[in-house]
Amino acid sequence: MTSNHDVVIPTLDIRGDRIADDIAGFAALSESGPGVTRLAYSPLEREAHRIFSDRMQKLGLSVHTDAAGNTIAELAPTEPETDGRIIGTGSHLDSVPHGGRFDGIAGVVAAMEVARAVVRGGGARRRRWRFVVFAAEEGARFGQACNGSRMVAGLTRSAELDSLVDAAGVSMAVAMREVGLDPAAIASSRWNSDEWLGFIELHIEQGAVLESREIEVGVVDVISGSTRLLVTVRGQASHTGGTPMHLRRDALVTASECVLASDRIANNPEHHGTRVTVGRIEVRPGSITTIPGWAEFSVDIRDVDSDRQRRTAEELVAEFERIASRRNTDLDVELMGDTSPVVLPVWVADHIVAAAAELGMRYRILPSGASHDSQQVNRIAPTGMIFVPSRDGLSHVPEEFTSVEQIAAGTRVLLAALMRLDASV
Amino acid sequence: MTSNHDVVIPTLDIRGDRIADDIAGFAALSESGPGVTRLAYSPLEREAHRIFSDRMQKLGLSVHTDAAGNTIAELAPTEPETDGRIIGTGSHLDSVPHGGRFDGIAGVVAAMEVARAVVRGGGARRRRWRFVVFAAEEGARFGQACNGSRMVAGLTRSAELDSLVDAAGVSMAVAMREVGLDPAAIASSRWNSDEWLGFIELHIEQGAVLESREIEVGVVDVISGSTRLLVTVRGQASHTGGTPMHLRRDALVTASECVLASDRIANNPEHHGTRVTVGRIEVRPGSITTIPGWAEFSVDIRDVDSDRQRRTAEELVAEFERIASRRNTDLDVELMGDTSPVVLPVWVADHIVAAAAELGMRYRILPSGASHDSQQVNRIAPTGMIFVPSRDGLSHVPEEFTSVEQIAAGTRVLLAALMRLDASV
């Protein structure tokens, strides 16, 4: 064992075959194809947590699932503790509808392999290590993202869980109770900042920067914020043949102009870096021969600049209202979710950079376009993020792909960085 | 009985209470609310035909349902036949999803009341009278409208019934077989033009001309044609946060620009009278946090000018292709249905006008924006149409409304006009 101050070069064994088995095991849990559908607070998400829990218990870790549905495995130190503080790693196991096999899962599988490596490898550790699966990270079901990690950070109150509702009208509180969780007790899931030394999440990049530059790992400096709106347009349904053009109040024409306005504003040079997407749209009655009298669509606004993120949202809502009014339709806008961008602490990133350098890997500092649990965890524990490459930059689709070798390489950096945290004073 | 050449003023009793009962009876047959959902070739449409059939049989008419699902009740003449030719009236009993209680139904109920009036009133008739319920008039389910009447006119071949498919992937042939009809035998449903003297359909206006001018009946001179397209856009689904704006291939942004192009082209002054509507749109995967990689929408183009109708369709397809190409997405256009506008014969309209004038009712000659079975029947039998007012011009919605008094007034004109046809040489 080296001294606390020396750099630890891990010789522990990170094995691709075990990583591949874990990825395949989780991918088998899907509601329907194509791709993986394992939604936030669904029975299949719980089943995935149970598999994680079983594996960690068999390895000798103590495991529990909190009221928020986060599953946490703890490994005791092998040496006298330095200061009783905890270091952690992990990610999430839920998916968007028809998503991929790697978003979130890669980070959980990396955490599981790190746990196996340190338990079986028998290296000395001076701190408590926690391996965490956060619940309900994806915002696809309830609009709000990072739910389990928000609860850990004390950002969500029990009362709010009734007003977060999915497309079928099921509230988050009801969904949680249906899978045996306790929405009234989520305050008990909160983490204590004083206990934590640091946290590192491995995740797929979900962009094409690493792949296009043939770089093995990314080290995240900033995580984008996101503001999510649900927009409802009300016009007047009527017969497509009998209703003259000038008397129409077509909700879809209004919604279409809003979609184009979103695309135009996000492409404006002064919004460079803002991304705006309408991912969901529904019209009613939805008949070929009836003018749509009602339309509803989601708007997802992402930015690394907190101020610009909110100004874009305001600008969009004002533009939507102008469009609706000009087209003689009514508009309602509901705020579904709002998360600020987060600048991650440089000293944690420095440990990741040093670990990559020690292992002789190419790395690059880059921002994250997607939201991550790390954004929330960073309020409690200084947090870093390691990205591994995404083929063609695709994510949230069945084609999402990162090779076992790429995940294993990222996992080696993760383990080395965690060992550095373990050894730090 | 007057002579064949004199005007017949009917004194036969048209009763609002019976009309109201029939309207309520059919309105009770609906899949789900709001409004009436009784789709083409569904079990509920068949149930409605059965009610019509029962009522007509109890009245002493001979009734049969043909292979296409049209239900036809025949009343023999009371006097020696003039020339053995047939006069007819009727409409349809299917609806769009969440449509109203009157579209089609008003004309069937008027036909039922005419049958009761002449059977119970005991007036003399020199011709065979047919009361017809056409199957599957609404194009909302399969794209193609006026299916039963098209088969009567020999416009649809059995082989085509496999390629007309609803949103759930069920072909018209399968739907017909499921409700006990015989798609292979539809040629046997064809009418013989030599047998027919004339046909008159009563229908709600589905526009606001009659109501805004306080006119009791409309006499249709031209019925709009319609061209229906199914447009599919293929882009690339990916993560809304991870994918920069300039790398996107967003199928919904392309589709939205197509919706706006449709609205703009139809509102162009040189297209005065053309109506273009996108009534259905669907995106996949349909998640808040995934860029839509796929979108599909319907386009309904209506015109009273046959040439302009087809030029508009071509102009739209060319514009859609430009938009898709500029946005780096792929586009497929499928022709779902195509029906030409029809100019109805003046001599039948003249009988309706004369009947209205005799009864002291205000009437107006006007075009029909909607498609009707009359468009197809006119290929076999010289056809006229009587419109009754639609409140606020609304149709294909639960709010669709025409009062019992308004339907009864139209039914009196219908009966008088049929008596004039019966008496004509």
C-alpha cells in the first residue's frame, strides 16, 4: 500500500466479459421493442434495481433501497478510516421509451465492475465506498428528470409528487406506490453533505465529440440545464370540407408554427449552444377529415448558460402566444421541469484527468448536453463525470452503442480516479 | 291522385317526434365519447344498419344488405308502373372518430320518415322507391371516402380492398370480413343505370351558409372533390440534449413546415375555394427528450374545380419534397384517396327547388364542400342533394347540431321532390 499522498496506480482487474454480461442482462428487461423501454418507476426499473442489489449482496456489500427508490450498496474500508467520509459512483437503470442499452446502464455496470475489482482484487481502501443506482433519471415519463437524485439532494418535496403526471394521467406518487415505494417518506432519502468526500459518474457521451476525435474518455466541466414546457393549443374542430380556410381555428397549424419558431430561435447565432426540441405532439380528434381543434406538445430547452436557458424559454413562450393569438387560437403553457446548468468542481475533474493520464489514455474536457444525476448529486458531494464515446453520437434510440472495450477503458479511469479520491486527504 | 304531369302537393304527415326518436336511437351506438364514434365497417355501423333494416321490414318493405354492406329497402308501387324505373333516397350511418349525431344520420332518418309517411299516408306511387343506407361513407378510417356508394357505382375493385388500411393496420377487406361482409363479391353490389330514374340525398350542410342567411334548405349544384395523401418523413432520432442543432434531422420540424406550407398554399388568393387540412399527425418515438426520427401526417385537399384540386396536390407534394430535402430528411407520399368534383344534373335540382317553392320554404343553390355518396350515385342515377342547416357550420365534432324542426322541414322538401320524380315522365 502506498502512502495517502502518493498516486495509486491500480492494477486491479477490469474485465470486459463481465461488463458485457451485465449490459446484456439489463437489456433483456424491456416492455416492448424496438430498443429498451424501462420507464421511470415502472416494475421493470425495479426489477433492474433488484438485479443490481443481488449482485452487490453476493459480493458482500450491504445494500438498501431508500424511499425514493434509489438502491445503494456500501463497501466498508479495509484500513483504518481517514475521516469517515464516503466516496461514491453510479448512475441509473431506467430508460426513455424505445431507448438504448447504454444510457445510465453503462455507469451502473462500470460501478458493479469497480466493486468486483476492488473486492476480488483485495486492494486497500481507507474510505467507505458507495455504489448507487438512482431512480427515475429520465424525464421522458413525468417531464421532470433526475428524480431519485433530486430527492437525495432534497430538491423535491413529497407534495410535488402528485402534480408530476405521465401521459396516461398517472402521478409520480401513484407510480411510486404501485412499485412499493413510499412517496410520503422521500425526505428520509436525503444525503448529508458532511458525510461525502466525492462522487464520480461514468456515462455515455450522447454526442459525437469523442468518437469524431478518437478520444477514449471525456471529462465533463459543465452539465447543461433544461427547462421543459407542456404547451396546449385550443382551436375549433370542424369538417375539413365544409369549413372555409378563413374561418378556421386550426390547433395544428398554430402548433406547427410554434415548432418552427422553436427551431428558428435555437438556430439563431446568438443562441449558439442552446438546443430546443419538440419531441412529443398529439392532436385531437386526429381524423383525416376533421380540422384539429386541440393540440399538445412538449418543448425541451437545454443550455449550459443558465441565464440564456431561461431567456430562451421566455422568448419562446412570448412567440408562441403571438402565433396563437394571430391564428385565433388559445394557448396554455405549463412548466413541467426546470433544472439549472451546473459547473462541476475542478479538483474532482483534475483527479479524473490525472487517472486518464496515468493510464495513458486520450481524454478531453467537454460540456454535457444532456442532464445527469451528477447535476443533483453535486449539491451534496463534489462530483465529476467521465464520458465514454457514443457511436454516431446517437442516444435515446435503439441504435445507441458503446463497445465493451470503450466501457472497460472508461471503467479503468473511473477506478483509478476513485482510488485517488480514496487516497486524498 | 293527380295526373303524371301535374305538380303533386304532398299532404303526407312528416313527424318530428319520430325523427327525434330515430336520431337518439342511432346516437346511442358509439364506441366511446365525446360525440359519436361509429366507424366504417365496424360492428356498431352494422348494428345501425340492422336497426334501419328492422324498422323498414316492420313497415312492410323488402330489405337486403349487399356484399358491400349497403342496406337497401324497397317499396313497391301502388299503381301500375310507368316504366319500371326506380327512385331512391338515403345516406349513411357511419361516423368519424368523435363526430356528431347528424352527419349521414339526418339523411337516413329523413328516408325512414319518408317511408313511414308514404306507407301510412297511403298516397299513390307509380314507381319502385328505394331507401338506402350506404356503407362506410366516411374516409376517416381508411382514407378513401364513400366506399359503399363507390362499390354501387363500380368504382372499387375487390383487389383494392387489401391495400386500403386503417391506422391499426387492418385492411378494408379484413374489416369487411370481420363484420360478415364479402369483399370478394362486391361486384354483385353494382347498380344498373338503366333501372334508375333518380336519387335524392338529404344531408346536413356542414358549413354556415344556410344558418347565417336564415335559409331552410340548400339545393346542391356541385360537390367538391377530394385528394388524400399520407406523408411519411424519416429523419434521425437522437437525444435532445446531446445533439447540436446543426446536426439534427428532425422529422417533426420537416412535418411542421409541410403543415404551414399546406395552410399557406390553400390561403393563396389563386386557390380561392381550395381547402387543405392536416387532420392527423403522429411522431415517433414521441418522447420529450428524443428528437422525432419519424413523422406521419394526412393531407386532405378539397376543391370544386377538378383541375385545381390535382394541381394543388402536385404543388404540395413538390413543396413537401423541397422542404424535406432542405432539412436533410426523407419523404414518402402515398395517395390514399382521390375523388373528382361532380356537377349534379340541373333537372333533379329543379324538382327540389320546385318542391321547396310549393311548400313556401326559403332555399338557396350552393356547392358542397364535403364529399357525399351522391357524388358516386350520380354515375348511376341522376342525383340531387338537399342540405339542412348546421349550427355554427360545425361538423365532424360532438357539437354538430341540426334541430328536429330543421330536419323535418328538409324531409318535407325531400318527400315532395320524390313525389315529383315519381310523377315525372
